[in-house]
Amino acid sequence: MYWLRKLQGLCILWRTQISSRTVRLHTKQLASLQWGHQEVPPKFNFASDMIDHWASMEKAGKRPPGPALWWVSGDGNELVWNFSQLSELSQQAANVLSGACSLQRGDRVMMVLPRVPEWWLVTLGCMRAGLVFIPGTIQMRTKDILYRLQVSKARAIVAGDEVAQLVDTIASDCPSLKTKLLVSEKSRDGWLDFRTLLREVK
């Protein structure tokens, strides 16, 4: 109600008309909601409870396949995955993390990627494998990455080309860091190729 009154005040300032009847209607609708009284499951996993749920609805024909992820590159190329595809690919990502990377439940994974589809695959893969994912912006510099790796005791990092160069300069100062996954068209010494591993794993 507080915010609705604020909105009404702003609309008056902007000389836009909003009737008090509209505010009362919205207030009634908000008051009818039971805030904080929703049933909360004892455990919730976004990957299995949401993505897999919608994937099973698609597979059962209870809903048409719809975009779960729609990504457009800087060149205008589009990549569209429905829920079934995203579910399967994120399961493969979980298998990469727990298989080829030898990560175990509770291990920390730092992820510093630009806006690419693999960001979602790694995030969902971590959820599935019980890993703690630590997202970071690609604007971080060497000292920022070093600090986060040391404090978090991350066992793995997933990064693109630019960040991989920075990580290589400080990796020796991060004793917990055992695995480096690269998301790139190129390869790099000391790094596992995430896209290749994703294609190979089942």
C-alpha cells in the first residue's frame, strides 16, 4: 500500500491522472494475497524442480516445446533451447563437473563468463551436482579474481579467454584451485575445454 501511495504521488507530479479507486482496487488485491504463507518444500533445486518439471511436461505432450533459453550473439545469431534440451544439456554439464573435473558435492566453482549460453549450463550443472557456484563479472581484474579464489577456496574456475589469461598469472597462489575449465573456440595449456567435454559426455 505504501508503494501504491508513492506511485499516486509520482503520477500527480507528472500530471498523470490516477484515480483513488484504482489505488483502492490494487490495495484490495494485494491484501488478499497470503504473504509468507506459501507451502515451502523442505528441499528445492531449480534444475530438477523447475527445468526438469517443464521438460517432462514437454515430453509428455502436456505443453508444446517452448523456449527455455533464447540467446542472441553480438552478430545476431540465435540459439534457442526448449526445456527438454536445456534439461539434457545441463545434466551433461553436471556430468562434466563431477566426472572429468572430479568435483564433489559441496566443492566450490567460480564462474567468470560473459553472457553466453554456457553460463546457464554451468549454473544448472552445479545445482544438479550439489556444487557451490560463485558467479563473477568479467570486469574483475587479477587482484579481484585472486581474492575470490583464495577466500572461497574454489576447487575449479570456469572462464572465457580474457579471464583465463588473468587466472594463469595467479593460479600458483591458489592452492585449492585444481581444475580450470575454458569456454572458448580456442584451446589453452592447463585448461580443459568445456565445449569439447560437453559433447563427449553422456
